[in-house]
Amino acid sequence: MIIDASPKPETAAAVAPSGRPAGFALGLVAMIAAALAMSISPSLVRLADVGPYASAFWRVFLALPVLWFWMLQEERQRPDAPRAHFPLGTILAGLAFTGDLFFWHLTVMHTSIANGTFFATMAPLWVVVFGWLLLRQKVSRMTLFGLGLCLVGGSALVAESLAFNPAHALGDMMGIVTGVFFGLYFLAVGAARLKSGAARVTFEMSLITAALLFVVALVMEPHILPKSGYGWGILLTLAFVSHAGGQGLLSIALGRLPTVFSSLVIFLEAIAAAIIAWILLDEPVSLLQAGGGLVILCGIWVARPKTA
């Protein structure tokens, strides 16, 4: 059986009362904002004064009060909206996000920001692959063409780094694994959003992720507490902006946009991360990389749903 990845009519009506165009526009804005919010995470991980597993734990744990408050407000405003507690999609999202952060925080410590972010944002490829293999989801030719453009543009972002920094191979491989988990995360959150609101999905999957990463940090890190106020500031920014903001906005978007198209928009994270790394970490952006960013934008435009 072929299953369409687009939001079901009843779900779209619940999240976009003013009609599909308005719902699409809100979803697109949320996804772009999510990509930008998440794009600062690799630079912040580099600047943190704790290890990669500890920063992965704190970025999720410190965001929990914000996500809990958001969940209460969302469900108070929409008392009749579906609110399944820990459905299978949410549990799988928590597991996938644990794997994503486990490898992602290692990736940014072992390769360039541009490389790591590109390989991590190859999630659309895995969304298509796993969506077809596991769910038999349909993908249009224009979406595949847009995906191809995004992959070409993303390759241009990292071409020079890959050519002159073979020592990044381990970090690049971890980035590829991160992308696999991120793709599974997209599919899981998309499924969970059919049963619960964005806030509950984000909060409950974060509880699962925080619990698992706490165990990992205790076992793998010599210390998990930041050494200074500066260190706490980095982790709080990572938690509030990259996790509460980025993952929360992503959950909102996945209730309004087709999963594959949403994953393509996240390629913007690679562009923004390269620019931020240039500013904060002195990793320059070349003309080839800038051209790759423009190709990514073209790919997203080509792959947009026809109803948009």
C-alpha cells in the first residue's frame, strides 16, 4: 500500500484553521526558523567547556521547563486537540534524536562545521529512502529533482574541505550516521504529530532523549558540569535556541508540511551554519560554497508542494 507523506485532511484542518495555504505558509516559516535556530548548535558545541556527550545532555535537559510550559499553554488554548501520551511515533522520535545528538556532537568535534552540518542535513535523502522502504510513501519527480539540487549545492559547500582535509574522514562518517538518525527523526515526528500537538511531541520525546543522554554522559564523560558561568551560558543558549526553539519549530512545521519537503528546507541549516562558523570560528566561506548555497535555495523552491 502506498501512503502519502502529506498531512491528512483532518490533521491539516486542526492545525491550519484558515486553510491549507495559510497552514503551508506558517509551516514554511516555522521550518526556516527551525533551521536557523539549529544552525548555531555546532559552533556552540565547540565553545562549550564540557565534553560532547555532556553538552548533548544539557542542551535537551535544560530546555525541558520551557517545553513543559509551552505544552501546558498549547493544550490550554486547544483543549479538544489530540494529545496521545507517548505514542509510538514520539518514542521512536526520542530514540532517533538520541542517536542524532550522540553522533552529531562528536561530528562537530572531528570535522569542519560546514562538513558536519552538510552530512547531518542529508536527512532528506534518508527520509526518502526510509519513507519508501518502511512506509511506501510517494515522492514526486519535482521533489526528487529538488533533492538532487540540494545535494549538489550541499556538496559544493564542503567540496574544498573534503579535498584538502582528509583528516576529517572520521568526523564526516559520524556526520553521515547523524543524517541517518535525523532522517528517522523526521519520519517519527511526522507520525507523532498525527496524534499529538507539536508541544507535547517535543516535550515527551525530549524527556526520553534527556534520560538516555544522561546515562551516556555519566558513563562516557569525566565530568558533566560546566566549569564557569560562561560554560553555563553556552549550554543555556544551546538549550533554549537550538533545542527548544529549533526542535519545537520543527515539530510545528511537520504538522503542516509534507515530511520530505520539510527535510529539504532543513538544508538551510548547512548554509547558516557555514556563515556562523565563518563569523565565530574563522572558517571562511568561499565563492564555491556561496554558489552551493544558492543551488540549495533553488532546490527547495523547485521541490515546494504544488498547492503552496
